[in-house]
Amino acid sequence: MNPQQRIRLARRHAGLSQAALAEAVGVQRSAVSHWEAVQGKSPSMTNLRRVATITNVQFEWLATGRGRMALSPDDALDGVSAVDATMVDEPLELRMLAAFRTISARSQAPLVEIMEQMAALRTGRSRSTRRET
């Protein structure tokens, strides 16, 4: 099975349309179509990781075809990368991080701004100290 077929299989297994997967990853629907095309382009590693997370498949399987497609129950619990896991202790924070990673990149920025505003109100810091982008 080639990479394009694995992406299509993962998407269908998750019950997602190309448009739904594209929105969740934060790309155009045409990008997903290209990833699944016979002579299609490969997604970036970041987007491939997002596809694996969103579709609940093993990243190694999606990237290389090795290993199992589906996550085991233990793997599903380890959805946060090792670096993040050492920094995230609270169950609520883990839930928030897992949910954040499943939404589109376009939707992530406003959520971060809301969290920053809430934190500023709680700590009394001004938003003017935030770096402007």
C-alpha cells in the first residue's frame, strides 16, 4: 500500500470527508486531494502528524506502512508527545491540549488569544506586554 492509499484509508476509517480532514488539519481540501492522488504530493511531516492524530492511526504506519494502522488503547492514551507529557500533568490540561490539536490551524489562533486574555485578566498583566504579530 502506498502513502496516498494509507492517507485515504485513514481518512475513510475516521469517517471524514476530504473537506473535513482538510479543515481539521488546517489546509485546503485540494491539498488532501493531492495527498490521496496516485501521483500526488506528500504532506509535510507536521501535516502528516496531524492526519495521524485526527484519524487516530499510528504515525509510523501512516508515514511508512510499517506496524499497525490502529492505535492500541495504550497508544491512544499516549497521544501527547513525550516532550509535552513531561510538562503536562493535569488531566484537564491534557484534554485541552488533545482537543486543541484536533482543530484547524485557523481556529487555533483565536483560541490562544482567548486564553491569553483570560490569563492576563487573572494575573493583572496588560495585553500590551504581548508581542504584536
